[in-house]
Amino acid sequence: MPTFTVHAPPPKQGETTSAPERFVFVRDGFHFWAFLLAPLWLLWRRLWLALLGYVVVTFALAFVLAWLGVSAQAQVPASLLIALLVGFEAATLWRWTLTRRGWKTLGFVVGEDREIAEQRFYAAWANRAVVPPAPPADLPQPQYGTPMRRGPPSPTDVIGLFPEPGLKR
């Protein structure tokens, strides 16, 4: 079942907290469209630094492979590996960009799809807003003493959950 991370944007001017409608749910796992159309997916998500890194790595790899005289048929698997890497790490790149922009990670939620994950998160989030009553202040605080050693251990002492030495099982 997919896992989603929930991110809250920084509050706008005049707000103390972010509006829940602006929360973003990022699914963990492989992103097919990031694999198939990496530059467009990165543009769609506004991951500018990730797009710049993708372009630089792609052109550098193409230049090095061309400089080494590698055939076009051998360059295809290298491009496929980069596309796989982007597909697998798309959620990480998205979370990294959100964190860099000042978004806070609120938590994780599990759901079959994004809609169910949102329902579960908001239900738990609404219940979390209810503050439990504070414990009474007149309860005594526990006091712990320091353990005392009664002398050096004897050769028949047993440490842990082992049976006494010399006893039958």
C-alpha cells in the first residue's frame, strides 16, 4: 500500500498557520511519468534545481560517451538508467525541494490512493487537535535511587535471563 508524506507550506503574511487546503501529499515509490518524461515532470512540479541537475548530467553523459566513441546503441541503456533513477527518486527530489522552500513535513499516512490518504490524514489531524487534559499538579514525582553494589560478583552469579548455574533443566 502506498505511503504518502504530508507537507505544509510556510504561512502567508498575516497567517499563523498554513491553510489545510494547501497541504501537499507526496507519494513514495516509483513515478512512471517522471521516468517517461523526466524534464516535463520536473517542470510540472517546479523542481528547477533538479531539472538543472538532470540537464547537466544528461548532457555531460552524452558528451563523455560521444567523446569515448561509444555507439548510439550503447548510449540508450545509459539514458535508460538515468530515466530509471529519476523515476525512483522523483518523490525524494520533490520532498527536497519542498523542504528547501520552507515547507514543513507534518507526517506520514498510508492509503490505497491519494484521496484515501487525505481522508485518513485529516481525520487523524482533527483528532490530534483535541488537547488532552493536563494531569493534576499534586501528584508526587517518582524518586529513583541509585543501585548499590553489595560486593564483587561471585563465580556462581548469573547475569540476564539464564538459569542458575548447576541446576538441572
